[in-house]
Amino acid sequence: MHIVVFEVEAWETESFLPLQDHHQVRFEKEPLTAETAEQFSEADIIAPFIYSDMGQDVLQQLPRLKLIATRSTGFDHIDTEFCEQNGIQVCNVPSYGENTVAEHTFGLLLTLSHRLTEAIDRTRKGDFSQAGLQGFDLMGKTLGVVGTGTIGEKVIAIAKGFQMDVIAFDVSPRPELARRLGFRYAGLNQVLAAADVVTLHVPANPQTKNLISTEQFNHMKDGVVLINTSRGQIVNVDALIRALAEGKVAAAGLDVLPEEPVMREEAELLRSVYRKRHNLDTLLADHVLLRLRNVIITPHSAFNTREAVQRILDTTAENIEQFTSGSPQNMVAGAEVPV
């Protein structure tokens, strides 16, 4: 089979080299786009990361495509309806970086709570003044965790190490987990009202789009801290900017933004916006967030440790191998996905 791995660095190719014994494997440093898709019309299998375009305009240019082996847990960047209608299967990496993303969550929180960005910038300029650098303790604060899946579970365990109180919301509560880690479940509005810090760990889907918007911010304490390492679409960015301006949200630590794929390609910004009909208002709001002093943003890098990326690569290579041998695994969408 013809296999193309997109958005891959030189060291990452090693995990896919064994596939070359029985297949033609091609490595591409750049993401797949509508403009380049025709070059890969012979592909039977593609292994993209999250910045490749997996919309209908691209997929219909790959007539032989049988499998999309996304190198991510989320698959909201893939037009799964088109896949189902055209016999294309989709598999993912269900588990690779629970501890990695949880650690990044607290990296963002500690950066905010100890004013680390301002402190580091100041001392690099030779200014050792402590004026305006007073932070706050995590110990004794209430952490509101929205989503208690594998990442949320790790976040709660770390929070307990900081001696934080934890209250959580999940559409499918896990009572045994709550007993083991010593936290309690409550409704979403109750969690938001009780929390000094709110952290989000839910997948992107129609039910979670704009899950945190004006109504939810109104339930929060004045001066709350918001952390989002899940997906940008979960937070209404306009509502967040208003909440920051009004002081409802004192600070935010974000690893994701709604329009981050467009922002990542600034050189093609205007063309991408008009071609793909991206939301210009949301894109502008994202840029506003980048310039607020009480907001810190990382470039969707919470997953990006050597260990986590290696787990992604190994699982993706195994997904492809199992598919080609007739025993597909980690199937999440597309044709004939087992229930």
C-alpha cells in the first residue's frame, strides 16, 4: 500500500521504517492541504497530525484512500461524515499523554500563580524589583475540573499533591475515582461557582462547543483563573475577552485557541480565511488574547514531550500495521467501525 505520513520531523520517521518492508512509505514535513492533495492521489493510507486539512475538499482528491491514521486522540479535524460515505476508516491514538498534558496544565497554572512570565522578563533586563509580582498559593484553593477522563484524573491527582480542594463535573461521573482521589462531583454551574481555578479537559464535539460562554462565566467567582488545554472551541473567545476585561476572570492559561490552525500559517492568513470561510471575528479575538498581559498562551504544545510523541508515533505505526494485516484497532470513525 501507499502510505504518506504528514507533518513529520526527521527523527520521527524511524517509527515508520519497518512498514517499508511491505509498503511504500512517503514522509512529508508539511501538512496536507487542498493545494497539495493532488500530489498524493495514490495514497491508500495517510497519517496526519492535527494541522493537516482533513475536509471534504482534500479527501475527495484522494480516491484510493482507505485509512486515516491520525496522530492524535481527537479527530474533530477530520470530516468523518465524508469518510463514512466513502468507505474511509479513521483510527486514533486513544492514550499517549495523560500525565504530559496534566503536567502542562499545572505549568500554565504555576506560571500565572507565581507571575513567572513577568518575573523572568524583568530579571533578564537586570531589574530585580519585586513590585507587582505578588502571586497566590495553590494550597487551600478550590480547583474545578471539567471532565474527569484520563487527563482530568491526572490533573486531580496532581492537585491533591498541592493540597488543593477539588470539585469536578463530568457527564459520566466516576464515583470510585472520586472516592480514591478524594474529590466530589457536582453540576457544571456548581463547579464553576465554587472554583478558584477552572480547568477544562473535555473533547471537542457539538455538545462541548462554546461550553464555557457568557452564562458560565457569570456563574464563576470574581477573579477566577481559567486553564484550557483541551480544545479552543470549548471556550467562547469573545465571552472570555469580556470576562477578562470586567475582572470576572483574573487570568487565563491557554494551550489552544479556536482559530489556531489559521494563525499558525500567518503567511497565508488572508487567503486561508477567505478560502475556508474561517470566522474572522473569532480570529481577531484570538489575536486580542495573545496581547493581554494576564493571558498566557502556548502553541498547542501540552502534548509535546519526547516521551509522549514517541508513544504517538509507535501507536500510529501499530495502527497502520494492524489495519493492513486485517485486524484494525483504535477505530473511531468511518466505514464499518465496530461498536
